[in-house]
Amino acid sequence: MNVIYPLAVPKGRRLCCEVCEAPAERVCAACTVTYYCGVVHQKADWDSIHEKICQLLIPLRTSMPFYNSEEERQHGLQQLQQRQKYLIEFCYTVAQKYLFEGKHEDAVPAALHSLRFRVNLYGLSSVELVPAYLLLAEASLGLGRIVQAEEYLFQAQWTVLKSTDCSNATHSLLHRNLGLLYIAKKNYEEARYHLANDIYFASCAFGTEDIRTSGGYFHLANIFYDLKKLDLADTLYTKVSEIWHAYLNNHYQVLSQAHTQQVDLLGKLFENDTGLDEAQEAEAIRILTSILNIRESTSDKAPQKTIFVLKILVMLYYLMMNSSKAQEYGMRALSLAKEQQLDVHEQSAIQELLSLISTEDRRIT
């Protein structure tokens, strides 16, 4: 039974919807510790994140057991905190992945869970809340809710301003999201200012050639592209492509040369992966396919640039063990190389890559 009966709720206890915080009328029958205002929000939360964490919520939302000693109590508290930290990162990664896939509605419940766990663990004024605010702001922007996005961003900005120990990485994320806000508002001058700050702080945290810095270059390139400043946009798209190529090529070379393998209980072979989590893989796909679409629209002028991005996507999907997509992009690169009558060395390199993918695919299956 999912319906809450008011007389069964202890006096003075207010049950709120997990998604909108309105008075709850339903409860999850599986965990019995998560409440909703109605079927719509219950389904939204289930589809987004609740199905993945349903049973994990039970020990977090029920009273702690009685402990015989202070040592046992402290151990129980540490375990509780570890569960909360795990769920903070898990919900954050799931929400990020949804955003990079363009599923903004699905990202909201997962981001809200991450925010609530952060509040419970760190308090309302902690800088640890900022990443969750930024996820909610980006989801709101994707849904066209600019005012709501501004509220989340200003809350994040105020939290950062009050903090004395905010990391460069957090500053970078804040400025990137402020840049996206001003892009949505067509205020490109303010957007450029914040994206320049994003690149600066990301470079301080990770280096100028890191994939975590490339997002700032990519969004800045999009601004110049929209403003018809195509030379500047082209330079930045090239830089983003080169950063991802360097990163993925390093993993690809290690894999193709060392052939490090792991065998599961069924005897299947699993190769080294991208070194990225699911959200970062989704970000890579979004950025590289966006650049590819732009390159393909001008491939008659610079086919080598289109082929370069196609080869990066081949490496990405190969390392993700998606051989069919890797072969698809490889064949497109080879077809374009032949069509444009590029040098034989370039065509041979692509054919060699396709051959390796086919060999590895047969070996794994």
C-alpha cells in the first residue's frame, strides 16, 4: 500500500514530498522511508534515482540502534557518514550523466538527493553544498527555468563568498555555470567573463591541458561560433579536440600495447576502460559530437579536422568497449579520407585502427 493515512502519522511529524517538499500523501512501499505528494513525483524520483538507492536509504532514515558502548556508537556513526558520502557522490554522478545526455528533468531528483545528503552531513552553510546547487542550476537552465537557475546560482555564489577554504575546482564549476546562465540570457560579454574565470581556476586546479579544463574552452568556443567569430571558435574547438585526443590516445596506447586483461567468473575478457566515470564519458560524447557536427558542416574546407574528431570518437568508444560505435565512426573517417583523396598514410592509419577494433571485438566475444 502506497497511500499514507493521516491518523497513522505521529502527532507533530510532517511528511514532505522528496521532490517538491509539499505535504506527502504517498510512501515508497519498498523502503517505507521516502514520501511523495503524488504519483507523478513518485514516478519521477523512481525513474531518476530512487530505484538505484531505495534500499540504501533505510539505514539512513531510521533510528540508530542501541549500542552497548561509546566505541560501538562511534563506529555506527562512522558507518552512517560513509554511507552518506557514498550516496552524495553516487547521486551527483548520476545527475551529471543525465545533464550531459540532455535529460534535464531526470537530473533534478538525483541532484536533490545529493543536496539533501550534503546538508545532513555538512550543514546548511558548507561549501560542500555548492556542487549540488550547480547541478540544479544547470538542470533548471536546460528546462528553460532561468529564474530558478539564478536562485540556485546565487545561493552557490553566496556560499562560496562566505567560505574561506573554497577550492579552485569549485570556483571553476561556479564560473562555468554562471557562464551558461548568461549564455542563456544572451549576455555574451558577461558569459565570456565567467568562462574566462572558469578556465583560469580549472587551470590552477588541473592544468591548462586537462580534460576538466576543456569544458570552459568548449563553451567559450560556442559563444564565438554564435557571434560568427569563426576563427576564434575554430581555434578553441581545435584545442578541445587536442586535449581529448591526448588523453584518450594515452589510454589507447597503453591498452593496445600492453593488452592488460581481467577475467571474470564466466571467463569473459574485460579490457582497460577510459579512466572516466559515466558522467565524464557522457560529457566527452556530448562535446566531441557537437564539435563533429560543426566540423562536418565545413568538412569541404578542412576535412582533416573532421577526420581528427572522428578518430577521437573511435578511440573513445573503443575504450568504452562499444565496438559497433567505434567501427561506425572509423568507417566514416575512412570514407571521408578516400573521398577527399587524402594521403595513403592517413588512410592506412584509419584502416589499422579499424582492424584492431575488429580483432579485439572477436577476442572479447
